[in-house]
Amino acid sequence: MARTVGLARIRAVLSDPLYGVIPVNEIEYSIIQTPVYNRLHEVRQLALAHLVYPSAKHSRFEHSIGVMHLATRMLENILGGISPNELNEYFTPTAYQKIMGLYDTGYYRELGLHSRVDLLKAYLVQSIRLAGLLHDIGHYPYSHVVEEAFGERGLHEKNTIELLLKWRELKTILKPLRIQLDGRSYTGVTVEHIASILLGSESREEFLRQHTSYYPLLTSTGYSLLHRIISGVFDADRLDYLRRDAYYTGVTYGLVDIDRIIDNMYVARIDGSYRVYYDLKSLPALEDMVSSRLKMYKLVYYHHKNVVLAEVTRRLLRHAIDYEDRTGYRFLGDYSLRELFIDKYVDIVTRKPWIMTDSLLYRLAYSIVESSIDDKQLLYYAYAFLDRRLLPVTLFKREEDLYNYISSLYNRELGFEEYKGILKKVIEGRNVFDEKCFSIDKYCICYITSRTTYYGLYKPSILVRVGDEYRELSELSNYIQWLNNYYRGYEHIYIYAYTPDTDLMKSVKTGYRVRKKFIQYAVDLLEKIFVEKLSLLQ
């Protein structure tokens, strides 16, 4: 094994069940040792999925290590096909001159970088490694579940950028990689540089305008390449989480041929700009990844139990915040929930990272059930979070079952769009666990909607080389075309039944006869709803 990786000597090697040995250099090792980074050990990658797939207890920590490793492999493969003259175009002129001057000092030759080209490549490799290592640093406890409680996916990315800028210890660790330009400005591998990689082009331009004391290390071409490796369609992030999630859940859907994709990933000047493209022989692996991602969403991430567990957690948090706002009560003592999750989240992560872990939600639920509050709905969410016997019963575990049920009410086979239209009309204005649920006696029917979207496949962004031509993946592959047409705006509507009577709900979960009667009542009620709403049986 080489003595160095990136811009520093190897400090340790980590054993990973997917990739074997992963080297970590001195800079990366120092980051991994910090409390802020170690917090990721206690943030599960799949949130509550371990309650469905018991071994799915892996964390954002090992996922981030995996992304760093795959991103390094991707970039090194790409750099192997780039000429020295092309390499210059990835660096801004001032930064390029400074790096050349650093090479002349001889320090980097002691690290085994024997030419200026080696040093330029090492700067790019170190950049992508740190971007991969830190890309998820801003995640909330329970990851996307809590993030979506606030109505917006992508908040963790905003948190990550803010955290990079406010994390003083990180700036100290990265200081040896900072290149001084004059008394007031600098360039190099800094927090601003890492943020610029993680941001998209428009956000990056605005970010750099706001941070004028930092001179960009890379041109827009350089930043775009590194960004695509971390956040693209076939990026290191997705490649790792699909394979890692499949491994820890014990399913086979996410077992993508990573080597085939990475080894056939290149960059070329196409229509005046540098673009990533894939060799034709990687086409089956690219198709398989798209298909695998779909299956993982349908069968793991949007498993009917996983969906309702996530919804209970989101509603627990939202209602608890609302209760504190209304009453001034604090369930967790020193901080209000609004401070913890919204107003002061990044500040708390930097100062007391051990607070912001998955255990925080359990502490919240315990505090609620042990309090003397009279909010029955909030109490139900807290008890349901702690006791699976209070979770709703799924009436239709698979979409095909629901489709067949509605078709039977029509007494004919429905078209896919017609079926979706009927469902939307029936659930309009309804939501899970609230007073607007359809109900009869003590029983309620509730709904949760989940979406699966394949970002980037509809855009002209994935090129495959066929002979001397470059073709769009979505045009080249009939299979990808079919997936795009069928799953564009794909939306799965889940239908559950529950009762706010906790004793009855526990009986439903533990007694076969009670559960059978309960489900029959719920299905009868559902049929009445369809008859009332759409006159399906006339």
C-alpha cells in the first residue's frame, strides 16, 4: 500500500464489509476523531428501518467513509484518462501558480508526489475525499425522517454547509492545506472549498460571491466534475447507500456492479465543455442501478411498515414542537425542541454534538408519556413511537393488491392513470391520524402518500459512448425509457386502519380473531367510502 493518499500520509486503515481496507490519511483521521464527526455513529442511515429489517443499524458514519472511498476511485479512474494540459483547466490560474510554487519547496516530493502533475491530481483527490467524508455531516437524528417533518427535503445539505463554516475545529485541522495568497485572502483545500464542491453551480456562485476572502481553488469545470462525483445520477453517494443498505437489510435488490460503473467512467470535451461519460459496456450496470434504486425504494425505503413508522415519528416531533410553542413547556429541559431542531441546530451540533443523535427522539417520547399533559393526540404519537402495537394496520401491503381491490369495485380492469385518479379523489383533504380521517365507531381509515423520483434521468445529463458518438442514456436504453415513462411522478398511496383506543389497538395486534374482525370492519368502511365518493357500485 502507498505511504500517502491525497495530500497526507496514511494514518490508519479501516476495514469495511463492502470494500475491504480503506486507507485514511492524517487529515481525515483527525476529522474522524472529533466529537462532531463521531456523532454520525449514532445517526442511523435508514432511520427506523431496523424495526422492519433488524440488521439495518448501520450509520451515517460508515456510509460517509464508503462515499469517500468510492469517490476517490471514481476520480482516480477519471484522472487516469486526463492529459496534463487538460488537468490545468480544472484549476484557477492563481491557485495553479501557487501549487506549482509549493511543489518547488520539495515538501510534497517527500510524500511520494514525484511531479507537478502528481501534485495537481493529489489536490483533486484530497478535495473529493473530504467532500465525500463530510457530505452528510449536517444530518438530523433519524436522517430524512426528521428532515421531512419540517416539510422540506434537502435541509441536511443546508445544515452541512452552515456546519462546515461554523466548525472551528475543522478549520484548524484543514489549516495545513490552506494556501496563503496575501495578507487578506487565501485558497486551497478549506471549508469554503469543500462547500463549493457540495453546492450546485448556481448556489456555488452565490456562495463564492459572499466569501470574497477565499479565492477559488478550481474553475467551474473543476467544481462541476467533483460535484457530479458526489451528487449526480450515478454518484458515489447513491452507489454506496444502495449497496450498503442492501447488505445490512439482507435484500438483494441493491447489489449493483459498482466496479463496472466506476471503471468505465471518463471525462471528455463534448460540445465545448468537459462532460462525464460511460463506456457502452457499462450499460447493463447503469440500467441495473436505475432498476435497483426503484426496487429499494418500493420494497425497503417505502416498505409499508417503514412508511408508517416514519409518519408517526414526524407527527410526534411536529406536535411536540407545536405543544411547546403553545404552552412554553420544555420536554427536554435546557433547550426547546424549536431550538434543537430549527433555530439553533447547527450551533448545538458544534458545541454539544452528543445531544443530536437518534436517542434524542426516544428521550422526547419518554418525556411525553411520563408527563401530565392532556394532549391525547400527542400522547398517542409518543406511545405509538415506543410501542409498535399501537401502529396502524396496513390494509393493502402492496400496490397491486390495492389496484385489484378498486378494480373489483368497478368490476373491470382499470388503466393506471384512472386508478391513480380515483385514489386521489377519495383521499382528497384527508390525512393520517387526524380528526379528518374517515371513521365509524372507534375505527379509522388513514392514508400516507410517498413519492419515488429519479432525479436527473429526464435531463440530457448521462452520456454513453457508442463508437465515436455520445448518446443519451435515456435514448439509448429502451429499458430506461420504459422506467422513465412508467414511474415519472410515481406516487404510492398507503391505506391503513387504526383506533385511538389503545387497549383495543393492542388487542388487534396480539389477537388473531380481533385483528381479523378489525380488518373486516376497516375494509367494509373503505368500501362505503368509495361508494359514497364515487358511486362505484351503481
